[in-house]
Amino acid sequence: MTPSPLSRPILVRSLGDALAAAAAAASAGVGLALMAPPAGGALWLLGLMERARQAHPGLEVTGLLDCGDRAGEAQGALTAGVPHLLFTGHPEAVKRLAVIAGNGGATLLTACPQSLDLAAYRSEGRGSHRPALLEALCRDWLTGGEG
């Protein structure tokens, strides 16, 4: 059984990150969960998902938006069509958002799954101009390595 892409999301901060992750997933024959940081926003994430699908037709691509404790942002993301949200706010807000998510076919997470953060490699100067390196890191992560 193939694991869910949500079990190994990749935190992306640019179109280049998303395309490297998509190329890695396509070459490995696995699905991809692009995770947007709190500042990313729903429409930005949905746009990255679409670009990844255009670059690799047939690739299973989903998205996870980190909304932190911002219930309004989470509700807006659900309305926009983000398939998976991370919300760490008040338990009463979690209950309400879970109902909205369930009614719309979305998933609400309250704990962040372990993810590959490509920024860690950029901060060391190892990935900012080397897409092949980012793709290799993503492929390793997606196929069970630690990235």
C-alpha cells in the first residue's frame, strides 16, 4: 500500500521549490503534498499545486496550508478549496473548523506532520541555484529517506 502524500509533506517557499518537489515525486512514482508556510496563503498554495500538475500531468498533488492559530485564515482557505489545513488554535475553533472541513471534503490537522523544509538547505547556500540538488533531496525524502 502506498503511503499518503500527507505522511511526507515538503515545505516550499517558491515556485522553484514546488517544481523540484514535483519532479522528484514524478520520477519516484509517488504522490506529493506541498506544504505552505503560514505566510504563503491559500491562493498561493493552490497556484503552486496547479503549476506542479501542469509540469507533471498525472502526478497526484495535494496541498497543506499552515494556518497557525488563525481561525479566519483557516476558514478562508477551506472556502478557497485548500484540501488540507494545519490549525493549532483554540479547541472550540478546531471543532467548528473540523465540521466545515468535513462538509467540504477537506482535512483539518491539529499537529504538524514531519516535513522536509527546503529552506534549511537554502540557508546553507546549497540549494538556491541548484535545482538538481533540491530534486534529489525531495526524492530521498519522498521515498523514505530523511532528507
